[in-house]
Amino acid sequence: MVAGRSVPTYRLVGTLLCVWIGSGSLLAGAGLAAQVGFSELWMAAGAWIGIIIVFFLAARVRRIAEYTVPDILELRYNKWARILGTIVIIIAYTTIVGYQFRGGGFVLNLIADIPIDQGIIITAVFIITFTAFAGMMSIVAVDVINGAVITAAVLIATPLVFFNIGGAEHLTATLPASHFKIFGDANFIWAMGIFFPTFFLLLGESNMYQKFFSAKNEKSAKTAVVWWVIGTILVETAIASLAIFANSYFNIVETEKIILHTARHSTEVGIPLVGGLLLICAAVAIIVSTGNSFLLTPSTNLTRDIYQRFINPDADQKRVVFIQRIMVVILGVAAYLLLTQFETVLAMALTAYTMVGAGLTPALLAAFLWKRVTVAGGVASIATGMGVTLAITAANSIMEEQFLSEQYIILPAASASILALIIVSKLTPPSPPEKWKRFYTKDTSLEEAIKEQQAKAIE
């Protein structure tokens, strides 16, 4: 689950980069960039700003030294917060794993002419099997290689395509002027609609917290965040630019496949064959590394937060690992079944991002940043964010016309979650020190805080 809490900084950087740069960037982000131009970077910028905020939390998260985000939720709130948080993570993360499977199907179809449906199954079997046997230690080790391949591939391919298709002169001649505007041909509301899902997701991203719990120490966690934000800005900007440059030349209809199409036909845009192969390898690295991490986290939640917490508290580590491997398989199958509920990777990504961003992030951040938040406030926030997201998503699937586009669900869902957090907390009595002291004090353990409170009560 946490790799013996021994992961050094360089491995932490690699695995954090690989967790974030997934099919959401490779397919959804690239596809959106090909359609609207550089204004797509509002979607990427949500993560960049989120990571900068995380810099100030990373050391405190590592200091708490738990295993999962629901561990934190129960520590600060109660068991119902743990249960609701686990449900949010399972729904969102199996959705994210599902579109990694779809991305794998696209790759296998492109390079080997395997039907997409069969490619999805092959990808699913591989990712499920690897995750079940690997665990955190293997995933962070492989992600060092994956991170290097992803970074090298996109940073090499982007300038090659730009200069070989004719540079700025070709782009201005073939692309609409809106591709180079800050909001494209839309407005500020549209920009916030794609900014906030990634922003709120990043701040509540369970994989990230689990990686911090795996760090060697607080300093490693904090240093890793600095390099992570630099790497993420470079790679996501390069992916968006590559998609825009390449589609100005290829002009394909299925824009979500533009990076894969470019890799397959790399020599047409001046990328040597070896560069095209590297880009294909990067696509596989993105899909597999993200699939592994987003499958490991909810399986950890089910095992740690449900099985070990409520069903079998006395289970030894061997039994816990065995149960987690079963959970990996069950969740992998669920992720495959979820694929049928969405038409595009972008729709899946935005829905999953909103589920975590509205359901988890407000209560999770309040645990670290607001002493006045109460147990009832935290639970109400998680339930409200999850409920609004599910209700609008269900309405979209039932109604002939969409009730609200996926990119805008975050606005009412996160607003309702934050309002519930503040209003319910203000209407209920403040939490005692044992609920919040560990989140704010470096040298005082939870047990010492409880003893202090008990002593005051006796006096």
C-alpha cells in the first residue's frame, strides 16, 4: 500500500508525474486542444495551480503517516466520512481506469489493427494482472522509466512537428484565430468549467496522498512536489502544442486520437521512425502507469477502509494483501463495464474529476486548513458533492438532451459541497482538540492531544 514508507525523491517525482499525465491528457486534453487551440491549457492549469497549493500541504500529509485519504477523513471526522469518501473514490477512479482501457484499445488498433473492443479487453487484462501482483513498490519503480519516456517523447516530438510542417506561418494559415486566444472562441465561464474539475481533482487526488504516505520523509515529499509541478507544466504544454500542430496538418475528425495518429504517421511530419516509436511507447507508459495507480488506490480503500476497518480488524498483512488483490480484479471488471456509459474520454474524465473534486476536496482541505470545520460539516460536504454530481450525471443519461454539460457539473456540485461544509459547521458545536490537533502540530501526537483534553475535562 505505501511501499514501506521508503520511496526516495526521484522515484516520487516519476510516479507523481505518471499518475497525473494519463489518458485524460493524452486523449481528452489533446483532443480538446486540437478542437479549440491553446485555450485548452485552462484545463491543464487547474492541475498546475493545485500542485502549487499542495506544496504547502505535502509535509503535513506525510507527517500524519496514514495509508489512504479515507484514513484522514475518519481521523478528522468520523467513520461515515470514511465510508462516503471510499464510495466517491471507487466511483471516480474506476471511471478513470475505464478510459485507460479505452486508450489501450486505441493504441492496439492503431499499431496492430486489433479491433478496439478486443484491444480494450487485452489492455484491461494486462493492467489488472500487473496491478494485482505489483503493489506500490513495483509501480513507483516502473514509473521512473515511464516518466522519463513520456517526458522525452513529447519534448522531442513537439518542436520537430512545429518546424517540419512550416512553423508559425503554416499554423496561422491553417488554424482559426480563436486557436491563439486566451479563451478561444468561448468565454471566462467556459474556461472555469474546464479549469475547476482538474483543480479540485488534484487537491483531493487520493493517489497523490498515498504517494506522499510512501515517501521516505517529509522533506522528500515536499521536494518531489517542486519537480512534479515543473514536469507537469512542461509535459502538458507539450502535449497540447503537439496536438494543435499535428492536427493543423492531419485535420482528423476523431481528435482524441491525434497524438496516437501522429505517432503512427510520424515520418509525414518530420519525426524519425525511432521518434514515432518513442511516442507510441510514451502512450503505452501513460495508459499503463495511470491505470495501475488508479486501480491500486480504490482497491486499497476497499481493503483498508472497509474490509480491515469494519469486517476483519484483526486480519494479518498476508490476508490483507490477498483481499486487496481480489479487489483489484473486481474493480478492474467494474471499470470495463463503466465504459459503456460514456461516449467520449473527455466526458468520462470530467465526470470523474468532478466526483472527486466536489465530493472529497472541500472536506479534505478543510481538515488541514480550517480548525472550525466540524464532523457534521465534513460529512455533509462529502454527501452533498457526491449527491449533486450523481444526480446531474443521471439526469444527463436519462434525458434526451443533456441537462448540463460534463464540463459545467463542477460549478454547482463544488459550490453545494462548500456551502454545506461552511453552513453545517457553523451551525454545529466546534470539534474538540483531539479531532484537529494532529493536523496542525508537528511534535504533538494524537495520543498526547487526547490526554491533554482528558486532563482538562478532569480538572
